[in-house]
Amino acid sequence: MNKGKEQTALVTGAGRRLGRNIALSLAKSGMNIIAHYSTSRQDAEETAKVAGESGVKAWAVGADFNEPEALAGFTKKCSGIAGSIGVLVNSASIFKHGHILDSPDSDYIENLRINALAPLELCRWFSKQCKSGVIINMLDARMDDYDKDHIPYALSKQALRTITRVLSIELAPRIRVNGVAPGLILPPAGQDIEYLEKRANTNPLQTWGSADDISEAVLYLINANFVTGQVIYVDGGRHLRGFSHAF
């Protein structure tokens, strides 16, 4: 990040959960914010409103990443309202149940399209519209687990990890590309804190993290000028237990 220079960050999936927290944290650090949403327009507009209270510019821009043709219009609109964008945080994703023996092809395609291919396309666009910048791809500590209940999702995040590593080489030295892999942070939609409490013993620290822990990792990577191609696991050490332990 170029200190002293006004920066604009595009955060996908910024209407809710981790994306919202990341967007607001970047706004507090002084960055202008484009808050992407798919279906959560009202939530993203609220994110943009709160971000603006930090004294920065903020916009909510919608696009359905399951529709490949929507990306071109989305990126054009982002460039039109903000000019050059210096930070891209790919946070938007879907998280659905799916087993390897009965998940239809459409589930794999949807997960790959939204969780991996849309971020890749945004990275390509990002690299063309700025001279230098930072990309942060939101991954998942489940990448290293045997999570039999979310196979299409896990494969899509593994693909995004590979994309992250390859792009860190392809886009260097102009653009740094890193990832953040959350572990036990927020309960899934429809669950409450009991979900976290039951799983606290699945990591060496025997607790769970907060959305702020994730945002701090993102901010670190944005400002870490000598770091690229890395994945920071914010998971209490969960990934150290290996493939044989599932959430």
C-alpha cells in the first residue's frame, strides 16, 4: 500500500459477515470502499453508509457472480465510479452442504464459478487497471481438512488457493497476492454461538476467533510490502491437525 496516497478497495461480499467487517476496517484505515453485493443490496448499502462515516468515499455495487456476463458490467461500473482501484479483497462466496457421492455437477460448477473463477476474473481485471496494488483472496482453513459435508465448496477454495499462489508469481512485482484462511470465526447462517462452543476443542488454542481477527490479517497483508504468495491461517492452529480431522 502506498502510504499517503488515497486508496480505493473493492471488497466483494461486503454486505454481511466477514466481508462487511473487512470493508469497515479498511474504511477506518482511510481507504475508499466499493462494497459489492449479490442479493444483499440493503446490507451493502448500510456497509457503504457506515464506511462513509469514517470520512472516506463508499459505494455499494451489485453483481451476481454466478452469471459470468455480469462481471464485465460490474468491473466497468467500479472503474467508472472510483477510477483506479489499489486493493482487491475477494470475500464473496457460497457455502452449501454437498457430499462427493451425491452432489450434482451443477453444485460443483456453481461453487467453482462463484468461489474461484469469479475471483480469478476480478484479479485479471484488477491487474489491467492499476500499475501496482494488492490482492487478498479469502480462503478457508477447511482446505486442509477432510470435510465430507462440503466437498464442492472445499474444492473451490482449494482452486482459489492455487490461483492465489500462481498469480503471486505472474503479477509480481507490480501486484502482491496473498490469502487469508479463517477457521472457527463465525457460525454458519442459521447457527448460533453454540456451534462455536461445540467446536472450540478442534484447534490447539481451544477457542474461536472474531471477525476483527480476520480484518487485522487483511490489513497486515495490505501493508506488508515484502510478503506475497502467502496464506495466513487465522484458525487457532486448526490446520496443524491435518487431513484426518474434520470440523
